[in-house]
Amino acid sequence: MRRAGVLLLGAVPLIAAGVYLVVPADPGESGGGAEPAAAAPAPTSREDAKGRAERERAADDALIAGLPPGLAAPAKKELAQRLVSSAENSTTEWRTAYGTIEDLGDGDGYTAGIIGFCTGTHDLLTLVERYTEADPDNGLAAYLPALREVDGTDSHEGLDPGFTAAWRAEAEVPAFREAQEEERDRVYFDPAVRLAKLDGLGTLGQFVYYDAMVFHGPDTDAEGFYGLRERAMAQARTPARDGSEKAYLAAFLDVRRQAMEAKRPGIDTSRVDTAQRRFLAAGNLKLETPLEWEVYGDAYRAP
């Protein structure tokens, strides 16, 4: 059972990495009369911009391909799901959560499934739409018009009384379980791990990004994951920019904790304080087991 008031999900990710530009100083500043430096030519067409983006992504892919798998290694990915589930579902047995569904009273409508997809934050709607494309006759397809109407609200209109039972029934279908895992990876896990690697972070840092992506949502506003990253980067350099990994992660966790408390004063922040910060204080940047942590007063151990 999830703890009320601990989940805030957002929409699909909008950006994947920061871009750093070095602008040369104007040689005319101190010389008086010198011609200003010529600006870099702008792309002449949308195709030019698209081509440049594709080249940059290919370069990022090549960089990541040469790195250790980190959190994407099967054993570490399983560990990551157990860690997140301890905070989202108060159990490390994350595969028991496919059929969970309830309204936590946090303004996001129904929260459901292995990663807390919400009827009010677009990701549950996207999950059901994509699942229905592959299987039009599934037991949730009939609720798509209602899901589109309540998207962005906490309303149950058109969903009650049958949607929760339909969700639980569909969660017994292997294809829907697989769909939940695929959407979790597409929206949350893969983008978080990719960006953490580009920022020069090891396995712990990749998990820190992933858990923040789940909780705060892959949004670009101040309280979304990408907004938190920008604020952390203003306080400490990432390892990719020759910064200290421990110092950057400490800054990121500070920013994240502040955002959690600002959103919901009095919120339990133990998923940061007695889990991730504990691993960081121990210098466990590779997230090696055994691990011991506490969330909401419950103790867990990964042998």
C-alpha cells in the first residue's frame, strides 16, 4: 500500500540533456574600435537543426556505449526497482504492484501500477493509449474517453465505479504487465539513466536521478526533475564538467528535499534522508550491496 501524499508524477520528458555554450569575449571591449566577433551562423533551415540534433545524439550514444552499464545492468536495475518500490509501495517486492490502484488524495486522481501512473498527470492515459494500440480489445480501452476528460485533474468522472476493478483485472494479463514495465522504462528509467551518464554520474547518481524522475515527474518547470537538475547545477558542477561527484549529488539531494517540502510542508523525506543520502555518505557511488536503508520508519536490506 502506498503512503498518502508521497507521489507527484509529471508528463512525458521534454528534454534530455543540458547544452553548454562557451561565448568568446568581444575583442572590442578593451580595444576600442575593434570589430565585434562574428556570431555563429544560425541553422538555415529546420532540416539543418534536425541534422545537428541527430549528430549530437549520435555522439552522446557513442559516449554512453563506451561506459559501464551502471544502473542498466540487470542486477542493478532490479535493485533500483526494489528501492523505488520501498518508497512507493512500502515493499521491495515491486512485482506485486501491477494491480494496485487508489486515490491518495494528493490531487493526482487515481495512482496505479508499478510506478504510480496517475489519471491526473497524463502518464496513465499514455500507458492505456499505447497498450490499446497493441491490443484494442483490452479491458481498459472503454475508459479512454473518460481518461482524456479527467487528464490534468483529480476527477473520477466517467471512471467510477468500474475503472478500479477493470485495472485490477487487466493487471492479471501478462501483456499489460509488460506494457507497464515498458512505459516505466520509456518515460522514467531510460531517460534518467542516460542523462546521469552524460552528466558523468555513477550507479548511485543514476539511481538518484531515476527516483527523482519518478517522484517529481519528467517536467521542465521548477519543481519537475529537469528544473531540479538545473538548480543543482547552479550550485555544483557535474563530474562531466570537472566537478566532484559527491558534492554534486549532495547539492542535488538538497535541492530535491527543498522541493519536496515546498510542495507539501511536513512531508516525509526519508526516501532521500535515510536511503540515498545514507548511501552517499558511505561513499557507495557504485551502489554496491549489501544495502540497508529506511523509508517511512520501515527498515529494508538488500543482501
